[in-house]
Amino acid sequence: MTLAFAGIATAGAVSASADPIVDVQILATNDFHGRIQANGTEAGAAVLSGAVKQLRAENPNTVFAAAGDLIGASTFESFIQHDKPTIDALNAAGLDVSAVGNHELDQGYDDLLQRVMAPYDAETNPYGGAQWQYVAANLKVKATGDDAVPATWIKDFGDVQVGFVGAVTEELPALVSPAGIADVDVRGIVDSVNEETDDLKAEGADVVVMLVHEGAESTDCAAMPTADNAFADIVNDVSPEVDAIVSGHTHLAYDCKFPVAEWAGRAVTERPVVSAGQYGYNLNKLVYSVDAATGDVAGVTTAVLPLAGNYPADPAVTSIVSDAVAEADVLGAEPLGQIGGAFNRAKLSSGAENRGGESTLGNLVAEVQRWATEAQESGAAQIAFMNPGGLRADMVGTGTGAFPRTLTYKQAAAVQPFANTLVNMSLTGEQIKTVLEQQWQRDADGNVPSRPFLRLGVSDGFTYTFDANRAEGDRITGMWLDGAALDPAASYSVTVNSFLASGGDNFRTFADGSGARDTGKADLAAFVDYMASHTAEGALAVDPSQRAVGVSFPADAPEAYAPGDAVAFDVSSWSMSAPGDVTDPELTVSLGDTVLGTAAVTTAAGTTPEDTIGTASVSVRLPAGTPAGATALTLKGAATGTEVTVPIEVTKPAKATPTLTVDAPKTVVAWLQPARIDVKVTTPDGRPTGKVTATVKGKKVDADTLSKKGAARLWAGPFQPGTVEVELHYSGDDATEAATTTTTIRVKSLWEVIFGGL
């Protein structure tokens, strides 16, 4: 249902009654993210405004609309001023209506409502005052079910009315701090939009345009309706009363059309599905020819209009941008110290950011946050984690020359623009394992989101191994803090930013931490303090070592290895992935202080958002004499300093089967003559130890320790007349099995000997 405060805007003096066919022009942008300055293919806010004003002058029946993420994750000149320059620029450009994007809610629902959407006031609301209408049909107030923001908005061109219905991605709870939208219910897009579309039509809308902050995964129009994702559901299932879908979120530009079965027989049978890409590169232009008498759509044309170099800059917005840049230059020019090398985000082979890869920057920021909360009053943090999506730029310092380079406040702020605070909590070892398992993403409903894998940055001293081939939930194979294995039942002090602390990016286990408290320290302020502390005597060095290493044993690997056995496994995630990152040509495999061998490391840029860069195939042989029991191989990289432990189980070696050779008399004289029995024990290695014991009828009669040649001499008897069976038992040793044999001796009486001879 439409909120009472949803508006109907009337277009000034424009009248649709003079001509039965009215051309209504919709200009649309998305994912602007405060890119107010012109920069290469980014036209900047002044050209964006100039293009809109030129096109509006050509056709006054124009609506300037957007599909969300206009603010948030902005460049420094807008970010440092709470995106007020972006709000002012879009106001000047005449933006009419926009879907809510996830970044509009970076600072929470109250911030959107009470600052961004509230009227500007120099004293009470100096950073707000958006004059356009935000719409989102699928955002409801939990307590009442009312619209959290208006669901729809109508532009009245006299005899023609154009309705807009908004929606934001259903992944919103994973993309912003859940605490910031605790009072908001995120409902299904299709059902919400369809319900509100019916209301728009009932209110007289002739054309309905859907503004949705959700988008396609590729620019291949043919693949959009058949993909297994939320956007395919939108394309296929949104009401046929919706005349166009203007989308965003995935930062791709496309101009597609899909047939709508219910439109058969109409002048227009295909529905436009469009996106302008990102950062003000382009504008979507849709022109609907509408019969003013009937409200029927007689035709539609669409285009993606590149802006840079094609439209004039709006002087009014140029002034807004210039003032913002000047203010940001003052605020951001302060040097923080020097860095000894580039701290990069992970990269794909295309050069694009890879949020599935470990990075020197992610690990640095995590270490900063651990350091900032290591004092007892801040939680005595032992471990910290950083989400990759919170890193919005590489940290490369000033200029392009050799390192060291100076790092400014502006450059540091561009890395972390969200102003999160640091939250400390206690997590058990088992909970930390669950957090790491959640890097393989599932949303709250159990679905795999559009980014299926996110690699957390990790602070110094914490390392872990994983095997991506194992079953979901059982991929983390080992965790260590300062070399000691984590105890699943023990508690550890962990710090994360406030976004992660409330379960952001689907890391829901952080929200289950005990004793969680917001330290009040902002992430950027913590970084400024860290630079002051760590660069006083020299540049901040880059740590290229990996915290997470993949170790995968073959399916037929034994549960335990014997001395002399070969131990083989594959290694991945040994290398960082950005150009210029330090890598190892090989890794060394050791058992204790003994080097068992090396393995070549192959580092090639990846094409998928995973953490597999830096692979090696390890095969080493355990030395003879390796003690039985639990032990571990150590993998080390000389250049990167990466070091990881690979636990293995060692069994006792298989024992050799000895051969017992017995030399004993066939007969002896009763009562007088004991039997001398010589036993020779032979083994394959020729070095048996132990002793031989002689027993008769279960009673021990003699024993002797083997000589160096494996010989023993035993005495048995004397015996009474008859036949005696002597059992000879060899005890065995660590390398040789025990063995038993017997020898039979006839014992003659003295009478028999005298008269019969021996």
C-alpha cells in the first residue's frame, strides 16, 4: 500500500492535452556513489546535471530517476563531508525519484530518514536535505507493517501520469549493519512491487516504472531470464502492469527488452530492462509515447547515453563540486606517515578487485583494529577480522615514484569510508571456526548470494588452513594463534568493525559473540593512530605473508604415515594476487629442524573470486626413525614469510619378521648333562636386539641377551630321562617382531648310555 506521505508531482506548465500522443522521457542513473568529480570515464556530477538539463530542455515531459546507491562508498571529497556535496549536486540536477539502495542505509535507517531525506537546516541538519523522493515497496516498519519509506511516487504530466515503484535488494540485511535496520523488515521484491503496482494503476498511472536496486550478473540479455538468481525472478515475475525495469547494484550497463505474454496485441510487446552502469558513466534514456486519451503506450525507445565528452557541464554543479574539492583538500592533505610499499586489495587477472582473495591491505586493517583494542580497557583483543567489502581503494601513497611514499588522511579515508566503530567480543574457538566457514557464503535463507565467497582479512599471529574440497561447514582444517592450536571450547578476545559485529556480509556468528561492546573507536581514527605509532622511526613495511593457506590431501591419503612413507598434498592460497605483491618461487617443507624438501610455487592471476592464487604440489618422505604419534610438517616461504603447520599422524614402522636358527644337541644324559642351545636371530637389516628365553613346560629355564651378531647361548637341564621340548622365545625389538620356535631333546638314562651308547 502507498504511504500517506507518498507524493504526486505535477509538471509545471507542460500539458499533454495539445497532442493525443505524448512523449514522456525517463532519464535514469544508478550506483553514483558520490563520484562528483570528473575522472576519466566518470563524467562527474556537473556533466551528469548538464546532460539531464539539456535533455529535459529538449523534452519537458521528463523524469530524472535513479536505482539507488547515490551516496555511500563515495570518493573522499564527498565522503569527508557526509555526502552533502553529492546531495547538493543531485538536487541541482533535478533528481526526482530514486529507489533506496543498500548504501543509502550504511549509517542506518534513522540516518536515511532523519538526515538524508529530512529538509536541510544549517544548524539541525547541515548534511542532509535530499529533495528527491526515495521509494522502496519492500521495506516495512517491523512494529507496524507500514512503509518504511514511500513505496511509490507519481509524476503528473496533465493527461498522462507516470508512476514509480521502488525496491531494494533482498540481500540488504547482509550488506549493511543489521543493527542499523533492526526496525525494518525486508520483504520479497516481486510480491511487494506487484501489490504496489496495482495501487498505482488504481490511482491512474498510465505508465509504471520499477526502480530496483538489484541487477543482472552479466550484460548478456539472453542469460538474464534464465539465470538462477533474484534478478531473473524480477525479470520473469514482476507484474505485466510494470512497463519498464530500471535496475542497479551490480554496476553493469545494459539495455535489454523481454517479451511480456500479456502484452500480445499491444503496440509494444517487449518490456525494457535497463541499467546505466556506475559512477555517472552513462544515463539510461527511455521515451514512452503515450496516447493521452486512452493512456495506452503507443511506442517506446531506449538508449544508453555515454556522458563524458558528450554533454556540457552545469555551471551551478561545477561550483558545488569545486567547493567540495577545496574543502576536502584542506581536510585531507594532512600526512599520516610513510608506507614502505603498496598495500593492495586482492585482484583478478582483469585488474578488478577480488573480494574472495587475501590481501596485504585486508590483513593490515585487521591488525590495526586488533592493535587499537589490545589494551585491557578495550577488550585485550587477540584476533581481529576485516571484511573485504569495507576496503574501497588500494593504499599506495602519494605520487608514482619509488617507495617509501607519504600517506595522507585523504588516501587513508578512501580505503575505509564507512566510519564504522570497533566492537570487541568473546568468541570460542568453535565460533571462530564457524566464522571462517561462513566465508563460503549463505544468506539468512540458506541461498548462495551474488558474491559466493568473501575472504576475511586477519590480524598478525592468527593463521589457519582450509580445504575447499571438503563438505560445506567442514572446510577449516586447523587454526593457530601465535603458533598454538585454538581450543574449540576456550574463549578468545576478537575485534571487528560494527558492520561485521552485527552479522554483516552474512557473517552471522559475530552477532552471537558474548560480552560484545562498542569501543567507540572509529576505524579511520584507529588507522590514523596506528600510523602515528608505527611510522615515527621509519616507513610502515608491507607484510606479504598469508594468514590462510589451502592444504588438500588426496582422497586416498592414509590416516597415518609410517617412517619412510611419502607424504603428498596440494597447497593453494600461498600468494597475494595484486601486481607487485611479493611472492615465493618455492616453499620449504620441514619436520622439526629437518628440511625434508621444497616445492615450486606457481603464482598466476585468477579469474574467479576465490582464494587459490599460489599453488604447489608437495611430496616429501618421512625420515626413518620418526617417532610415532601426532606431529606436524612446517611449510615456509623465504620471501613472503608465510609459515603454516600441516598436522599429520605417524605410526610405528612395520616390524621385520626374524628368522630363528637353533643349534641344540639331539640327546643328553639324564641327571648329569645340561643341553647347550645356541640361537641365531637374523633380520633383513641385520641388527636385531632383545633377548631369547628358554622355557620347558611353561617354566623359564634360562635367558640370554643377543650379541651384536644376533646370537644367544642358553642352557637347559639336566633333565630326567625322556623327551624334552624346549621353547625358545625371541622378545623382538622396535623394528623386529617377536618370534618363537621349539627344539626337542632326547634325554637318555645313564644305564642306557652305558649299555646302548649315546
